[in-house]
Amino acid sequence: MRRKWLAVLFGVGAVTVVTAGIAAGVGSAGQSATAKGYKIYLLPKNLGNPYFNASNKGAQKAAKELGDTVTYNAPTEASATKQVTFIDTAVRQGYNAIIISGNDPNAVAPALKRAAAKGVKVISYDADVASDARIIYVSLPDLRSVGFAQVDWLGSQIGYKGEFAILSAAATAANQNAWIKYMKVALKQPKYKNMKLVKIVYGDDNDAKSAQLAQGLMQAYPNLKGIIAPTTVGIAASARVVQQANKCSAVRVTGLGLPSQMRKYVKSDCVKKFGLWNVEDLGYVAVQTADAVLAGKLTGKAGESFTAGKAGKRTVGKKGVMIGVPPFAFTKGNIDQFKF
């Protein structure tokens, strides 16, 4: 679907993108919806990240269906401190809700609580924030299943034997750390007894840093058989470095990435299998959830259910956690079906 993009500066050093909904007048934070719908501020970890750009596409689809306005804005680098500035801006601009992917669950909590105190409804998605600083967390697939899956995706490519490393995003990223925790749990199973995790490094979702770390891993561990990168920036950088070094068959790369980023590596057989979920659906469900909270249909209590538009029924679990999307693996056989 072709969309017109309107860049609007909000005076915080980054560009805001408004792509759906009808612009509503600015008023006090937490104000009731205008005749044209709610104003929702979508705050990813950083701008320029294809993963979050894809989530924004889904968010805009939901906004169009609901008659809401979604503003997409974030720091240009993944920084919890800088996210606080954008939270405060959303409050000043009179947004009804903030949907945030936290760079650090606790660092952004005070600002989110200040926003909530002024009537702004706070929803987290992708990466959670402190549970007392939001109403509902629209989560990724079950953390355990994603962690286990990544170990198996690599294991199946290296005969379940050999050394491997993990190239993560920020050391404070809650979702990254949870997946890594479950990767370590998976490695305790007999099936993976001959696989050895030799190093975990953090590329901070920065392409240049991630590429440098991938190169360093191959130099430091000449017997390295694989790299698991549970981050879209990290996996693309790792695949590029491995391909440029002509080591695709020697060092297998897997993890979490976007089909659009990874297609060329999959088509060239440099990457056999990697996974993620439908990122557009994640943004779509997040906006549907924010709208339902604003409309009084959801309070964050465990057991509450609602229909998230075309995505279907979603149910709030313990501590306000709602599974937003299921996991999915991409291979040469199916990758062309996905356009994000």
C-alpha cells in the first residue's frame, strides 16, 4: 500500500512521521478523543530501524480503521534517556496514549508515570517497561519459545555441534536479555550438549558497531560455527560480514530479522533459516489495544479479552501481559511471501 509521509519537527531533534488518521487539535494530555478519534504517540526504540518502520505500517493501518491519529517518533539512536524527552513531548502535545518500546524498562518509568498522572494511557509493545509504569504490554511471542527456536535454528544448520556466539542489541534491552536467558536454558537439553556458547556481545542496534563485533568474533574464535543475532540490525550486519568474508558455509548466521533485510542472504544460501513474527501485526495490535484502553474496554486486568480488529481475539494475561503475535520462521521456500 502506498502511503504519503509527512515529516513534522517537534523540536526534540528528530523527525515525527504522521501517516494515518485525521490531525486533531492539541490540548491537555489525556483529553477525551476528538470527533476524529484518539491521538496516539508511537515511540519505538529509535528511528531509522526497519523493524520499527514495519511496526508503524501496521499501526497506521489500525489507526485508519479506527479513525485515530498515530504519530511515529523516537530518538535517532537507541537511548532510554533520549526516549524520556519524547515522552514529555507527547504529554505537552496532548496525546491520549503513548505506545512505547522501552530501551531500558526502568529508566523510562518515571517519565511514563508522570504521563499517566496527567491522564495519558501508557501501553508498551515489543520491549516492556516497568509493569507499574504501563497498563498493558503487547508482547512478542512467548519469550521461551523464541529463545529456544533460535538455538534450534542454528543447531539444525551446524549439526548441533560447535562453538557459536550471540550478537545482541543493547545490554539493557529487556526482550534481548530474556531471549538470551532462554537460549542458555535450551542449551542444557541433551540435544544441544555439543553446542558451546563462547561469547555474548552487544551492538546497540548500530550497524557499524554490530559489523565490527561480528568481524571480531570470527577473528577471536577461528572455529566459530555460528552467530545468533536476536536483533534485526545485528543479524543483517552479521550476514553481510560473513558473506563478504566468504564464510557463509563455515559460519552460519541466524536469529531475528526482517524478510526485506535478509532476502538476499537467504536467496544466496548464506542464511538458511531465521525468524521473527509479523511485525506489522505487532504495531496493528498495539494501536488496537491502546484504542480499547482509551475507550474503557480494557483495564489491564488478567483475563480481559477483546477483538483486535482483523488480528482477532487477544487476552490479557498476568501482570498485564498480552501476547501480540505468534512466532514464525523464514526460509528460502517462503520468504518471498513477506514484504515487510
